[in-house]
Amino acid sequence: MTALTEALSILVFRQERSSQDFDPVGTIPEWTRLLTGKAQEEAADLSAILLSPFLQHFLKDVRALFTSQSKGKLTSGIWSERGVDDRDYQFEAVAVAGLDCHLLLIQRLGDEGIDIQQVLQTARERGLQHHHAMTEQQRVQRVLGGRLEQSEQLRDDLVAILDRLQLGTIMTDQSRKISFVSQTVHRLLGMGKASVIGLHWKELPVFSVEQRAALEMMLARPARERTKVPIVVEQRKGGRISLEIDIQEDPRNADRTIFFLYDVTEVEDLRGELSEKSRFFDLVGKSRAITDIYKRIEDIAPVEATVLIEGETGTGKELVARAIHEASPRRDGPFIAVNCAGLTDSLLGSQLFGHKRGAFTGATHDHQGFFEAAQAGTLFLDEIGDMPLSIQTTLLRVLQEKEIMRLGESHPRKVDVRVVTATHQNLAELVQTGSFRADLLYRVRVARLSLPTLRDRREDIPLLADVFFRQARTVTKKMDIQEISPDAMQQLLRYRWPGNVRELKSALDYAFIHSRGPAILPADLPPECFEAPMSVSTTLDPELDEREQILAALKRAKGKRALAARMLGMSRSTFYRRLEGFGISSQE
């Protein structure tokens, strides 16, 4: 147990029931020299620490507790002391009564100990009563077993303290075989009373292959570079518990290892609740721009009207369409998504409305179209601005008459489908150029939503990044990557994100593949995150007509049509149709 007191850096005083004096026991922490000015080996007389005015006031209550013969513990709260180097240091004391002797524990709180202190404080407040009966039973067994030697008593006392604080502790020897396990570990890992002494730590049955790999990777690092490893344990009785495991070397022997297990289930549950409050179906964000969209979805969803969703590429138009479906009375029906940009006239007509066997070459059997497949549900038509005019005419009739006709058939079929459409283009301008029907525009935009770009809701970037971070960590199984560094997050906030949310997810996936440390660093991000994004507004003159803009884009893209299409915000099929319509050859 000397190793535990040294690892936890706690100054322990012991008071026998028959005495009023406090005697230091175990290893004296190095921080005592900050108050006494003496080296550890010279600090046998630590009475100066007990003479602190704050501690003297606390000791009055402690002595009252000790003389009352009652069991329990008393916490001082945090106080400051001026050290010999004229700096202020923070401390907290805990008095424990009810064992064979009384103990006074003093802990220095440093920058690296704040998180541990919060966990310990939560454990003290929430867990002391829960394990009281178990600790009392252990004390009775020790008394019945006879008077133990002082070193054994100290060991048992420290074990009881660890259990009271719900601090799980596993100690291993030079061969990484388990030599000590606290009772709290049995509870946290759901192992019951099974003995694990002598097993290699990797043989603990509760760890998955990925978790063992993450712990082993952290163990291989130098002690100063280690961070806590988050894991989730599935318990035998059902339920799950979230842990953070801190791996430290035994101060007496660097070949030995101590695993400290912290229960952070409540913290993770609270984090999950906060995350849920910032989510709306699969949409994530709490900015004013996105919460306004949530409200509009709630208004639009119950109404049986066609919807037009407008927004740049990557803003989440399909997710919004799904949210409308899930919030509508049709939520139990199918949701079918179709991208109109990637299909030819004949193929799109067959896919949307179906065909009869023999309707055309290759039609070897009757085929049900997307409208029939979406019966009693929602059909999402993405990139409707790229729909050929011939299909637009048929779609208009379907929306008006609520019936479709398969290719090759002569009788209509009734359909009960809600249509939600989306585009990244300005349909009103397409109407002016003659590439989109005005009457269809009026039909599809009965209800409309204009989605904000990611650069217009930058405050949502940390929330979205956290969601994509967790997804990428699960997919890549790089559980040792625990956070996005502040510098990397600042770079994410500075970038303009022309590809919006889709590009942000891609950037986090890229970073996980290239990261080799415990945190995502700026160097792990894609190179484009450090460049000014290319956009139509900065490369083309807005006064040019559409034909001139296409020619300018082709010139800037050095004849690469796919790149020119991206610069203009068009799909390839739409861009190729524009080339054909304007009589532009690939050589121009």
C-alpha cells in the first residue's frame, strides 16, 4: 500500500484510539518540502503542517468526531497555504473514523490533480453509504481474525479507503500479472467475486480486443505522455458503465504497474443528455440558424404539402427531408431517396414511374417505380433542378392527379405519396433560362426551406466535430485518440467550408487516418483546411451570362469539365446538358 499512497501523493496521519497525537505513516509525499523547506528524508517532524490556522480549525471538528466513537468521515474543503517559495498551493483534508484507528489524509491539489479531485469528490459524496456495509463486514472479519501487525492494518485501512472512495485499483507485478485488485474493481467490471489474482491483466474477460489494444498502446508510452483511456464495459446483468483508466508506474519499481479505474458513467450520461438537446432527429446544432430550421420542420411536417429544400451542397438536405418524414404522420411508411442528377431521361422515367414487361429492350419483367415503392410514405427527389424537361412534365401531372402510369401501360395507378424535393440551384433562374418548368416550380415549393451554410453557423462546428469524432473513432478503432486539440479546433473554426457539413465529416475522417497521437493536431487535418476555398464568386464574373460563365469556368479549369462543373455548383449531367444546349464543344 506504500505504493498507493505514493502514487496518489497523499500525506497520511494515524491516530491510535488511546492517543491524541497524529503520527505520519507510509511514504511522505514530495510536496511537503514546499511547506517545510526540508527534503523528504528530513521531514519526519511534520507538525508545522498541522499548525496551519485553517487545519487547526478543522481539527477541532475532527477530534469531536474521533471522541464521539461514531463511524464516518469529515471533509475539510479546499484551502490555500503559502509555501516556502512564496507561492500559494491548494490542499484538502479528509478524516476517517470507525476503523481500528483514526486516519487523517491530506492531499495537495495541482493542475494535474483537478480532474482526479472532482472524481474523488463525487465518489465521496455519492458512494460512501453504498459500500458502508461491505467495509463494516471487512472490519469485523479483520477483528475476528486476530490482531494484525501494523503494516497489515495500514494495508487494510487503505483498501477500505479506496473502496469508500470508489476508486478502482489494479496492481501488477513485473510480468504484468495481477497482484492486487480492490473491491471496487469487481463492481465496476462486473466480475462478481471471481479471483483474478495471478492472471495477466490482458486476460481480464471484460475487455474487448479493441480495448485491450488501446490499453496496451497507452502502456507502451512513456509515463509522462500517458493519458486516460476511455472504455465502456458491458456488465453481465445488463447495462453498461463508462470508465476512464489511468495507467501509472509503481513509484518503487518502474516495472510494476498500477491501473486506476474512474467511474465516469454519470458524466457520460450528462454529456449524452446535453448532446440530445442539441440534436433534432439526425440533425446536429443549436445555433439560431439551425434551430429556426427545426421549428420550420415542425411546422411543415404535419401538413400534406410538397416541400422544396434549398441549400448548398453538403448542407444536409437529405437529413432535413428525413426529419420531415419522421416528424410527419407518414413516419411509419417508407422513405425513398432519389438523386435526379445521375440518371438519363429514359432511365429516370422508368425508375420513378416503373415499366411494363416488353416496354423497351431489356424490360424482361414488370418493374415497380419509386412512386409505388414509397406508397403511404415520402419520396425525396434530390437535385430536382437537374431533372430533364420531359420528366418534369410527367411529374407535374403526378403531383396534380395523384396517379402514375408505368411505361408501356395504358391505365393509371393511384399513389399516396408525399413528395419532398431539394436543389442547390436557383430554380427561378432556371425557369428564366427555360430549363425548368414554371408550373412545376409553383407546385413543388408550396412549402420551402433554405438551409444555412456551415460558415453561417460556425458555433455548431464543435458539436458536429464531436459527433464525427466519435463516429470516426469507432470506424477506425483508434480508441487512443481522445480529443481534438484546441489548435486543430481553431483551424476548423477558421476554415470557410465550401463543402459544408459533408466536408467537415470528410476532414475528421482524414485526420483520424493520419493521426498518430492522443489528439487530433492541425497537422493531421487535410491541406485544403489551410487554403482559401475556390468558389464561383471569387473566380467568375457574376455579370457574365450563363454561356460565358461556362466558358470562363472551362478556361480556369484548363478544359477539365468535372472541375468546371464543381466551380459552377452543377452536377456533371447538368453541366454536360448545358454544354450541349449552348453548343459548346470540349475544345472551346
